[in-house]
Amino acid sequence: MKQTTDREQKASSRVSYGFADIYGGGAFVVISTFYTAFLTKALGMPPALAGTIPLVGKIWDAVTDPMMGNIADRTTSRFGAKRFWILVGSIVSAVTFAVMWIPFLSGSTTARYIFYMLMYMLFSTGFTIVMVPYNGLLPDMVSDYTVRARFSSTRMIFSALGAIIAGLVPTLMIKDNTDPAQYLTVALIFSVIFLVCILITFAGTWEKQRTPVSITMAETFTQSFTVFKSRSFRLFIAIFIFGQTAADFITGLAVYYVDDVLNAYGGGNFTILMGVLLVAQLLGMILFGPIMARTSKKFPILVGAPVRMAATLAMLFFSYEGGPFPVILGLSFIIGLAMAGTSTTIYAILADLADVDELITSINRPGTCSGMATFARKISAGLSSALIGVLLAMVGYNETLAMQGLRQSASTQKGIAYVYVFSQIILLALTLIFTIRFPVTKKEFDVVRTEAARRRGEDTSVPTEEEKKICEDVTGFTYDRLWNEDNALRFK
């Protein structure tokens, strides 16, 4: 026990754990920032059509994510079930990320659409193999609420580093956003980076050996979707989807905002803006980590979301060609700093949800919980890409003008600015509402852990009425219906 405690206290353990989220955070920054631009500006695909490709990939995830969570919970390996799949996924994810960006210019628009839809599905599968086990790893490494928060904070710093690398390197290398070969070069470089980072996490982490969950693959989808019976999990998913979609709208629309609204893509301005945004996000991760450990895991969103909403609204007054770029950079810094609050909160909360689920079902299934959380993350990315494509089409974006390097109409420029600002504000308001309602802080978490110990026969104390009420509020179940395997096996 002492050895495990020593490992938990080492900074090197937290660093090793965090490295894989350079892939988790960086891959989606590259995709949300450049994939729609790659399809529309470099390949001439209509934006509404291009935006549906990630969403179709998420429908595929509805199959693969629950299956991967099931597989991880059923696997036995000397490395630990989740670390084994992280090792396997390191190679798969590197290859599948690269194939998304292969230039396919021949054939009809329909043929290109089908090709890139299939490539995106391959990428989603590779992401699933790594991130579902990775998201479920921390509960099997660390049990303490506060120590988990430190590991999650470190992970988010690496996620922010990944976002910085993924946000800046492509902007330095893609000088002509109509040249598909430049996108492929960037993808190959990031495939190598992601492979190395995931392998570092595999080598530097550990995992408590658990008895594999004995469920058939036929029960996979029932078991996966019964995690939504938990009130805490439902609220968490709402926070996850709205919070991450708000972040994806920034990166997904940034290239259009800078290029088509400000007319400032050249001269390194886009690189500077992305750099300011992402460096500020990293600083926010460093700032919010210790604050979260001393307050609550909800606190970063409760502070960050209102600040970000105000700064985003202020952007509207400077969103025109020739607008004061230093002012836009200043507001972007505030937005990036506040953005960190959402990610810091989300992944810190995720580590505790398997404990709530176990109290409901009597089954320890962190892989299943992480599988559905990963599915929600990819749903948010798919929704943001689809919405961006639809909204660009609604404001009159012309892909033919884009391929020719010509300016969009004045009304389209104004429409892009409105979409960039108000979509974020709406999504952030929803994120804030669900965060306020989320019921788990350290006090509630300790009650859940104690009650689970009672149910296992490891604690002989008698629960108070307040503790029973907390259990009911956190789970959404009456006290007498907790710790029942049927809660995992049946929807009723």
C-alpha cells in the first residue's frame, strides 16, 4: 500500500499520466480547426456537406464506444486491461489520424464525401481504442478525491500543451489553405507526435488488477446506456457536450473568422491569434488546478463561463475588416484563460462518476462509464462540425469563392461574425446552468465512497438521514434501490 501511495505523490507519475492527452486534446484541435477548411477550401466540398462527415462518424461511435468500454472491463492482461488497450491503440490511432488527410481530388463530390466519411470513421475507431481506456484509467490508479484532482489538473495541462502544438504548428506550415498536400504533411508529423505521447503514458502509469466484468457482448449496449440512469452522469454529459462544443466553435470557426471577417489570415496573424488563445488556455489550466483542489471541481466553470461570455460578446464590436487586431488579441487571451475552466472541471469530475455508478449498480465498470463519456466528447465534436457547416451555409458561404481565394460577400462576413459570437454565448449559458445543478463535491463524494464500503461489508457504520439524502440526490435513486445489479442490466 505504501508503494502505491508513494507513486501517487510523485510529480513524474502525474506527468506520465498526462502525456496521452496531448493526443486527446491535440487531435480534435487539428480537426476542429482545419478539417472543415481542408474539405471546403482545399477540396471544394460544400460546407453543409463537409460538416456532416464528423457527425456521421459519431453515429459510428454509438457502436464502437460502448463496445470498447465493455471490452476494456472484460480484458485480463499483465499490463492491466486499460493499459493494454492504450498500448494497442497507440499504433492504430497514429495510422488512422494520417489517413483522414489523404488528398482525394478525382471523382464526383459524392465519391469524395464517401471516401472522407470512411476515413473519419477509421480515425474515430482509433481514438476510441485509446481514449475509452485512458478516460477509465484514473479510478484504477488513484482512489483519493483530492489526489485525483491533481492528476486531472496535470492531464489538462498536457491537453492544453497538445492544443497549443496542434493549434500553432499547422498554422505555421499551412501557408496556402487551398493546398491539400500541406494538410497531409502536417497530419504525418502529428501522427508521430501522438504515437510517442501515448507510449509515454503507457510506460509511466499503473493499474490495479480487478476481476473482469462478466457480461456478454449482447449486453454491451444495455450496460453502456444504463450509466445514464445516474443523475450525476446525465448532468455531467450535458456539461461535457455543451462545454466542449463551445470550445470547438472557437477553433472550428477561427480560420473563417480571421480569414473571411477580419481579412487577416496572412502575415502570421492567424498563428498569433491561435497562439494567444492556446497559451492563455494553458495558463488557465495552471491557475485553475490548485484553485479547484482548494474549492470544488465545479468552481472553474462557475467563474470562467461568465467571464468568457462577456469577452466573447465584446468581440462583436470589433469584428470587421480592418478591426483593431490588438484588441481582438486581448479579448482572445481572456477567452482562452476562461476556456481552461471548462476542461479542468470536466475531466476532474469524470474520474468520480464510476464511484457513483458503482453505488447504483454494485458493479465497478469505469471502462463503461469512460466509454460513454468518450462517446459524448465525440458527439460534441461531431455536432459542432455539423452546426458550423450548416451555419456557414445559412449565412451564404460560397465554397467556389473560397477555392479561388476571393472574399465572401459583406453579408456573409457579418453572418460569420454573429455565428462566432452568439453560438458560444448560448452554449456557455447552458454549460453554466448544468454545472450549477451538478450535485457532487468532495463532501458528496466521500459519502458515496463510505456508502459503497458499507454495501461491500467493509464499513459497519450506520448511515445518517443526511447521508441517505445525499446518496439519493447524487444518484437519482431512492436509498432502498441502490446497489442493485439489475440497475445495470435493465433500463426499467
